[in-house]
Amino acid sequence: MVGTTVNRKLAAILSADVVGYSKLMADDEAATVTTIKQYRAVVGEIVDAHKGRIVNAPGDNILAEFASAVSAVQAAVEIQKSIDTRNVDLPEHRRMRFRIGINLGDVIEEKDDTIYGDGVNIAARMEALAEVGGICISSKVLEEVESKLDLGFEFTGEQKVKNIEKPVRVYRVRSDRDKSPGTPTRRGIRKPYLVIVTILIAVISIGLSVWQFERDPSEDQTAATSDGEPLSTLPTGPSIAVLPFDNMSGDPEQEYFSDGITEDIITDLSKLSHLKVIARNSTFAYKGQHTDVRQIGQELGVRYVLEGSVRKAGQQLRINAQLIDTTSGNHLWAERYDRSLDDIFELQDEITHSIVEEMDVKLALGEQVRVWRRNTNNAQAYDLFLRARETLFKFNKEDHAVARDMLLRAIELDPDFGLAMVYLGWEHHQEAFLGWSESREASFELAMDYGRRAIALDDTLGAAYSLLSLTKMLLGNLDGAIADGAKAVSLTPNGADARAWFAIALSWATDPRAIEMAESALRLNPNPPPIYWNVIGTAYVLAGNAEAGIPANEKCISQIPNFIWCHVWQAVAYMETGQEALAQNEVAEILRINPSMSSEFLTGAIRDPDKRARFHDHLVKAGLPK
């Protein structure tokens, strides 16, 4: 058998894209196209000046190659400086910022000068990990440039990236070491926690500061119920980010416990209507890092930060907590608690009460009941619940089965544990949703049953209403889905997830408030999980702006390639924009993930009959069974 000659070479690859491009296009398409053309020309000139070449520039992406890693990094720094200078002439909401990633590796070059391979793929992943206006490089690039360029390099950890077998060591480029006191550079690297949660945080932090620079965190955002009545408004008053409590137990296996305490405090605080609380995904992006709280305050748009540590030894707990003003860096309150594990619930209440009191947050009628109502007093059941919740975050069939067993054991220990029932309902919902169950209908019915049982035990559980909302939506009951979604938001007015899931129901109902609701979720979670990109992509496509939905869906696909709905809405968006071949690729992915999926199931719940019929036909034409 005669082999085909492949032209391989070593190259430094630069990958760049525009942050928030879909929103810029949605706000003013003509102005955005004009700006991207001007900025592409600037980038092209800089690349040429450093002996590189532009390989491809589709949409808001730019791919360039260089013979030298030093030239690639020099060009990247110059590009960011030039873009910053030009942005000064634009209004804040129209400024176009880039992320850049650089890798040095083997690439395959085609006859038409296009290139592909792991060298290119890793560069794209570096770009996705970069900050807004920042540059990320791989360790191979660092080895080539560290002694040759007067730059700082901050180690961000070993990142597991899509389609690359081994983790990649990633570094942020700092243009001036003296301006970053306390920032760990190549000469002072501290490894982050090498545990499952950290891997998850690395995944969900990819490219997700997008909304942070585009919106004023103090800006009001109002939603409404299906009857037009106003829901909660994001507050302009006190705001807080709860950083992941450090696990001081000396046992990485106890990480779930310190993470669980952090998440429960966030959940409690998010029930307060007069306090802006940043969601778990965004605060956990700082896990294992030593970032100045003043920088965190600026990046997340909050006045206060809570940080602390947990030491668990047998039945004994020691928790340290401190509240810090991000404008000054001063400690407002600090306390150490030495308690028995049996006192964990009272201890969480005490910490939450101290935070609320210190920030002088006024509780609305009924909020005290919601905040300090505990779902269980059984420490063993609570421990099982924390383990199960952490296991569910892994999103694979085997771990879901493990989580389900732990949740069932927790409910056996405490039959009134409503929150455990909610998560058991989510587990069944996901089984049906992802095609893992033998009977999709039976799994959805179990999800509904556990949601209702949880509400019967505690009707303040916003997560239970979100569960019912999404399940009803997929079963075609959009009115019920919207009513439950609105209820979830009213119970957790600062819960980002409640707003995101409500946005999905509004999208399927082709309600124009869907995009507004999705954006309010992103403001509460500026470093959201990848599924949020599906939320905003769905909202755009169903609102009739398929072109704006494509970049959002692409980010979702790049981070969670086995999440079927990213491919569904990308296929529809491609068909809407006349790109049938690309739509066929997405349908192939849908069938790879779930060979039994049908167009009827995927589109049947869309309220608008014209869109339902058109999108159904799109999927069928792209190759999906009816």
C-alpha cells in the first residue's frame, strides 16, 4: 500500500479571537464589521513585520504562523498594545478586545497553505484560556522565549484541553513584571490543587470574562413573570464573592467538603434580594490562586470578598472565615470556629448571619425563613449529599450512577432531605436529557416526582422549581415551565443558574425577554460554566438572530463536545445561514452522542409553529431522522 506524503513542519502558531463578538454583532452589526476589518488589517501588518503570515481569518478568528516563537510572542504583545490604543477612540460598549494563544508544535501544511494538527489545536486552546486583552502560551513557547524577552510569565496550571491526550502547562504573558506585585512568575510557581474540582474550573473558565467588561456590574436588570409582573432586580447595593474555602485537612479527598460548605454559603446568600452574589463557577475560577482581593473586586464587580479555610479531622471541624473590603483590602470581620461535625448547619447559619449583619443587608419579608431554613440535620446524610453533588459535576454516565446511589442513601438517612431529592431529580433529568436511560419518559417522570416531593417538604427550594421548569419544557408544557422558572428566580433572586434555566424556557416560548434573562445570569456569573454559552446561543437562534448564536454555540461545543444541545442549535443556526455542509457535521455529532435522537423530540416543544416546523425541517434536511 503506497502512503501519501504529508508535509509536516515545526511552527509557532498564534490564534486570536474577539471577546464578546456575538454581542457586538447583535448590538450594531455594521459598526462591528467595520471595526473588525480595520483591526484585521492592523494585525496583518504586525504579523508581516514579524516575518509571519496570516493563515486564516474566518469571522472574528485570526490564525497566523511564525518560524520563531520569539517573533510570535513579540507580535502578540504588539497586537494587544495596538488594539488597546485604537480602542481609546471607541465608546466603551463598542470596544473590541482580543484574546491570543500561542503554541510551538508540529503542524501539517496542505497545498493551499492551510495548516492543521495538534500544534494548531493547542494554540486555539491557549487563546480560549487567555484573559480579555491577554496572551496565553504553552510551556514549549516559554522554553524558547523566557530568556530572550523582557516579559513576565505567570503559571496558571496544567490544563486538560479538548482532543489533546496530555495536560498542557499554560502561562500568561505579563508585559511588565514590576507592575504585577505578588504575581507568581516562572521563577516562583505554585501548583494549584490537583483535584477534580480544579480540572472542572479550568474547563468552565475558558474564554468566560466576555460579559465582564461589556456591562456595568451595578446596572439594574429587571425580569418579569409570564404575566408581565416584575421579578427581582439585580441590586445596586452590597455585593459579594465567596471564594472557595481552602481544604486544610491534609487530605485531597476532603476537597468536596470545603467546596460544599462554600457552595452552601453562596446558595444561602443568593436568596437575598438586596445582595448581589457572584455564582460558584465564577468564584471557583480563583481556586488555588493567590490573587489580590482588590483585583478580584474589579474583575467580578463586587465590594466584598469572603474567604476562609476548613480543617476536618474525624468529627471535629475548624473553620476560619474573613470578610474583606475589596476597595481597600481591609479586613472587616474575621472569626475562627471550632465545632463538632454535628454542628455544621448551625455553623453555616452563624457565618451567613455575620456576613449579612456586617454588610448591613436588609432582609425582605420571608427572606429570613428562606435563608436559615435547613434541609437536613443529619450530618451523615449531608456528607453523602456533598459527595454526590461534586460527583454529578463530572457529567458522565458512570459517575451519575454513583451520585444517584449516594443521594438515595442520603434520603434513606433523612426522608425529609428536600435538597437531596432535588439533585436526585436532576440526575434522572440528565439521564433522560443525555439519552442514558432505557425510558426517557420514565426518567423525566421521576425527575418531576422528586421535584414535587422536594417542594412538598420545602416550598422555598428555588432549585426544585428550576428542575420542574426544564423538565416541563422538554415535555412540551411551556406555560408550566415559565411559571416554575419565574418562581425559581423569585426565590433565589441572585441565583445565576435559576436565571439561566429560566432563559431557556423563555427561549423555547420565543419570548423576547430570553436574551435579557440570559445576560442577567451572565452578570451574576461572569466566569460561567460552558452550558451558559448554550443558553445564550439558544436564545439568539430562537430570537431569529442565528448568526449571533453561532459563536456562542461554538464556545459551548469546544468546552463540552458531548452536550447534545450545543450541536442542535448550531445545526439549526448553520441551516438558517445557508451553511448546510456545516449543519450536516453537527447532525453527525448529535447522532454520535445519541443515535436514537429525532428531529421531533428536539423541536417539538418550540411554541412558535412556524419556527417549530422550519427548524424541524432544517434538522431533517441536514440528516437527522424525523
